[in-house]
Amino acid sequence: MTRAFTAILAMTALFLLPVPAAAKAAGGFPEGFMWGVGVSGFQHEGHYPDSNWKRFLAARKEKDPYQNSVDFRHRYPEDLQRAASLGVGVFRTSVEWARVEPERGKTDWKEVRYYDDLVSRMVSHGMRPMLSLSHFVHPGWVHDQGAWKNERTIEDWLDFAEFVVKRYAKYDVLWVTFNEASYYILDEVRNKALKLSEVPTMSANLVKAHRRAYDLIHRLDDDAMVTANVAYSTVLNPLFDRALFTEVPDKLDYIGLDYYLSMSAANLTVLRVFSGEYWTIEPEPDGLYHVLHDYHRRLPHLPIYIIENGAGTDDGKPQADGYQRSHSISDHVYWIHRAIRDGIDVIGYNYWSLLDAYEWGAYRPRFGLYTVDVKTDPSLTRRPTEAVATYRGIIRRNGLPKGYVPVKEPARCSLPALLTTCRSLPETPPYPE
């Protein structure tokens, strides 16, 4: 997730009535609310074939060596059991184009059988698959043809998407076409695969690809749920949304939202995102409440699924202020519940991520419920953090313990609701209200 200052330049180049609250079940959340957890192909699988990101890392020696990440590729049966033991009903991952089609027109059937088994095991554990068709990574041969600045890539990717959808649609998949299109574009710029002047071209081609993929998926599965998840990005959010999200409102079945951080008048630590020091950023869980209201105001007819939310630590060390990952999960869940009580149709929440991962150049930021020390532990032992029991308890009761009050107080002058929160802060009555 490391981002550079080119974020501002690249994204600037792109473009010079309430619904009734859902019925509540025990625990305060709606019946059928989907609790999930996620991983992604490149970040977790290891043993990765030729791709844009393998090329980027070969050229950028200052990054941590990729090694084989946490080796999800060969340890997925036990990792799926860990997820199932949490009680999650959704497991999110990506089907990797570079793995399935390492050369143009050549299908790697060994890797297809891996995904076949991965998806079928999810279902056998009672988990609904959420599958991303693109998570920042494409094959090396696509990189060689100019990737998304070349219109041919649209047709190539749609062939891959059709192959995947035909194979797994029977499993009632929640589909994600492109993960965080804005950051996909930024990574291509930052890694010198895309010029600033070419940013609008990549954006336009992603929009075309998503629109056609949406129709393709619905031809194969009338009842499919399709989105392109968007990353909330504080001051850059209007630009970031325009990379793809705001161009396809008629081709979304739900809003897929990723939320990690926000900004307020008294908290400018979010600017440290440009250095990659995520563990030093002061979290603002109440910002998620305001962001949910914002997206609901814009597209009130669509339900919202929080596809990613997580808390990073520095190599697994405790936070200096004592704010733990379990606090972060509980505080965010509290504010999701508040939004649902306000009538916003939030249908699911995924914690990012099940395991520590390769965070796009570094193993130092740790987000996993299970921590893995890739750099010093050859056995890649999965060790549960304190948040495992917390998240398991939330899922079991379908909500927080009665009387819970957020550890982090609401932020004054929170950017997503600046005028409102400068006048007064939202109250935090004990859960459930």
C-alpha cells in the first residue's frame, strides 16, 4: 500500500430520502449481515509468475525482497480453516490473471486447479467467495504490450474475466472487477510504467473494461452482485473516485468501500501515508461513519459493503499509545452500527487481512489477524493476535458486547463531515443504542 507524492499529480491529471433501517437480529446488526476476511493473490500467495509487480521489484532494489510472501499458495487449506474458525461468512481473494494465463493464450491448468480447489473449499467451509478479477497485478506479457494504455488489454482481460466467471459463477460469488482503480493507476505511475500524460487513457480503459465486464457477468449470472471497490482517500477522494467509480454508477450492484484512515483539523498524521509509515497514523474510526453517509447520499439506491478495513502495526509491535488492533475493529464496528441505525444499507464488512502480507514493497506494515514474520521465520508460522478472539466474538454475537463505548473519541472537524463536526461531535452512547 506504499504511496508516493505522485498521487497528487497523477490523479489531478485525470480531470482538469432515507431508507428504512433494516430489521435487527441478535447483537444489533441486520439478519444476514456478512462478516468476512480477505487476502490477495500477489500479497499472500508467493511463488508468483512473471508480472508487472515482479518487474517493478526487480527494478527497485530498495524494496524488501518478495521471497514467497506468506505462502498462501500452498498453505491455503489450513488458512481457510483459520478463517472458518472465526465464523466468517465471506472470504475475499483475487484470481490472478498472471497465474492463470502466464503467456498469451496459454492456460496454466495446474494453477486453475488451485483456484478450483480454493473456491470449493471456501464454500465447503460455509464461506461465500468474494473474487477480485484484478488486484493491481497483470501478466508480464500484458506489461510488455503497454498494459492499460493499450486498448488491446481490454479485450485480453475480458477473455480472462469470462473464463473465470464461467468457472465460478455457480458459487454465488460477490464480484469485484478492479480493486482500487485509483491506486492501480498510481502504482503504474510510481513504478514508471505509465506517464502522467497517459493517466487519463488508463482510467478510460478501466472504465470501458468494467462496464463490459459488468454486462458479461450478468449475462452469465442474472443475480450476480458486481462492484469495483473504491478506496476512501481523504483530501484526494473526489479525484480518486473519478478514476473509475463515479464513471460507472449504472454498472454497480453494490458500493465496495475500503476505509483505513481519515483526516481532521487536529490530526494531520494521515500525510505520513506518503512515507508508508501507516502505523504512525492516528486512526479515526468515526470517519467511517461520515464516509458511509457520504457514499449513501450519492448513491442511495445501492447497498454498501466495506470490503477492506484494517489496522497496521510496526512489524507487529504494540502501538505506543496502547491502542490495539482489537480496539480498532470494535471501534469501526461501532460506527458501522450507528450508520445502519441511521438507515444506511450496509450489508457486510471484511477485515483486512487474515494474515500479514507483502504490502507492495515491504513486510514491515502488519495488518493480519494472524501475524507472520516473513523476514526472520523460515517456517512462516501463523501466530494469532489478540484481535482473533475479538473478531470471533463480534461475529458470534453479530455485533459488539452490550455497553461497548469506542476507545477513540470522535474527531473534531473531521474532513468527511467538516461543517457538522466543527459545530458539534457525534455522541457515543453505549452499544447498542
